[in-house]
Amino acid sequence: MRQKLKIVAAVLVGVAATAALAAYWFRPTVLHVAAGPVGSSDVRVIVSYLQAFQRERADVRLRLVLAESPADAAAKLESRRASLAIVRSDIAIPAKSSTVAIMRKEAVFFLTRPGSGVSQIPDLKGKTVGLVRTSAANERIFSQVLAQNDISIGDITRVSGTPPEMQQAVQEGRIDALFFVTPLNERVIRAALQTFPKVEGQSPGLLAVSEAEALVADHPALDTVEILRGAFGANPVLPESAMTTLAVTHRLVAHNELSESVVSELTRLLVTLRPQVVREAPQANQIDLPSTEDRAARLPTHPGAVAYIDGETKTFFERYGDYIYIGIMGASILGSALAALFSTLMRRPESAAPDQLMRDLVAEMDRVRQAETTEALDAIEEETEGMIARLLQVSTGRGGDNGQVAAVALLVSEFRHTLARRRHNLLLAAGGPEKSGNLTKLRQFPTV
């Protein structure tokens, strides 16, 4: 019984170990994403994807790490407090990171007041320009655009403020142009267009950064984007024709040490689950995948994203084939070891017991021959009763060997005769012939 319990315990331990190994091997990969600030479109998109991954029980799960700004998100990735981060391309791209996806592009352009006389960027000299949602990064781009057109900061009057403050300044005619760094679908653009008063039927104008390609060559962190005809309205049509302008990108970047297979699966999920996420976060429609044509891009794309985009994603067996082969070999060796252990445990420990019990019974026969009193014989007889019972049980149980059973029967019979003869001799020596007939005191043993 004890051996059976050992076998069951060993099997249960093996099953538990296998289950634990499987749970560890196939557990979802958790990636921490740094994004911010709170309430930004980046955070809303990540939270929506986080929930979508959870609902779909995806192999990759996301955990949000709040950051104060894109620069702070980049710092969190560099310090390994996050493995992913949403950063702005012209602010702080972590050194050991690569692009997974472009979350959105923000276009750089000007809206001009009707009647301001501004039809191209050089016309801004001597004008008043308002900066909406100003920041150090946006002011740097503003300076770069002016410098590209040979305009110094001293050549213009610069006014900055919140969208409501800029709208009021536009309505009062104090601003000739508004400078924007914003997604093309932002409501603030349409609100600004409605704010500009019409002058003799003229509508606000739109100035794109026409020399965007030259700026990108000098500042590779920047990008370009196309503003489609009528992007800001159809009555009147604005712009009247498609134009290319300067842009900055908000990118989801991954640490270079993140495995190719994990990033490839993450990229796939970003694309396939986007229709679900758009319902909760419409900004997800702006997500785009980076180009893989330029392998020497200054803002490199992660190999995992490249594999998915180019359709070179490795299958499960391609990724883990070697491990599976090694696992099969290991399982074979482990199976052989367990089979040997099982065989050892299943071997009846009683198989050696008959021989030992028979040797013990022979030793008891020597004690019988050396006994000096009938009391000593009684004690020996009492001790050997259990031994004989075990010997008979072991030798005859489970269809025991006939030769062994015969040997045991002969030995038990010899022991009983030796005990009877010694008892008879002790009685003769103690009481003479008159007591020697008192054999009724001899215990009768059952025959085998």
C-alpha cells in the first residue's frame, strides 16, 4: 500500500510540475507602456488597446505607465521602467529603441487672416503671428521654419496663448496668422477657421511649409505629411489643392532588447484590433505602420515590426523548433528515468522478504536447540508465531513460486519438530518418564 502511495505521489508531482512549466511557458507577455500626460489622446488609445488585448486574451498584454510628457515617457523607457513608450520624434527618441508604429502625425502650417496680405511664408515679415498650444518643441519648429525662409524672430511679432485666447485675438483683428502643430483632424483647426472674419468675401488662407523636404534633410527627426484637398472644408474648399507640409510624428517605440517575436505579435494586434479600439478611441484611426523600404533610416524600425510588415513573421515552429527538439529529447530521457523509477517502486519489496524470514527462522531453530527451560521455549514460540505467519503469507501470496512455497513449508515443519523435540527432552530432564507423556501441553501447529 505504501509503495502505491509513493507511485501516486510521484505521478501527481510530475503532473503538477508539467502544468506549472506549461503555465509559465505559455503565460502572456506583459509589456509596460509609458505614455502621457493624463488625458492625452496617447493615453486614451493605449487604455483602449489594453482593454482590447484583455478581452481577446491575447498573448501580449499592456500595462500603462503614466508619464508627464513624451520626454518623460522616453526617460522611463531608457531607465527600463517601461519596455514601450509613446514619444515625439523631435523631442527625445531613446537611444536604444526602434519604432513599432506611428501613432499619429502632427502637421505644421499657418492659417492666415483674410486681407492680411500673407500668401506665402516670407510675407510674414512685419506681421503678428499667434502660436497655439505653444511649447518649447513647437517654438523650436517655428524658429526652424522662419529660418528656412530667411526670417528672424525679430522680424515678426509673436503672440502665444490658449486656443480661446487666440480665437479672441483673431476676432479682434490683432493677429495676421496662426501657427499650428496639430493633427489634421483636430477640431481646433475648424474652430479657428470659423473664428476668422470674412473680409469682402475672402476666406482664411492656408500656408504649408513648402520646403519641408529640405527641413527634413537637415532635421531627420521631422517628417512630412500631405494635406488633402478640402481637408478643412468644402465651402469654400480649403486647401484648394493637395499640398505637402512639415510634420512631427508621435511614435510607439520599443526597447531594442525586446524580442522580435513579441514585437511582431504586438504589431499584428495593433492592426487587427484597431476596428474595436476606434469605437472607444477614434484617434486610433491615425495609427500607421512605418516604412521598411529605407533600411538605413535615421529613426529605425524594430525588426519585429519589419517582420510583420514584410510578411516574414516566423511561425511557432520556426521560433521554437530547436527548443521543441531539445524538449522531446529531454522528455524521452526523463520518461526513461521515470519508467525505471516506476519499475523499481512496483517491484515487490516482499520479494526479498521470504529469504530473510527463512534465515531468521533458521536462527530461531538454533535458539530452540540451546534453550535450557520450557519457559524459554515458550518465549521463542511466542516470538516466532508472527514470523511464521508473515513467511507463509509472503510465500503463498500473489501466486508465489511453488518451489519457494515447498521450501518454506519444509522449513516451518522442521522448526516445529525441533521445538517439539527440545520441549520433550527438557521435560524428560526435568521430571523423568512420568512427565514425558504429558505432551498435551505441546502446542499444536496447523499444517502448511
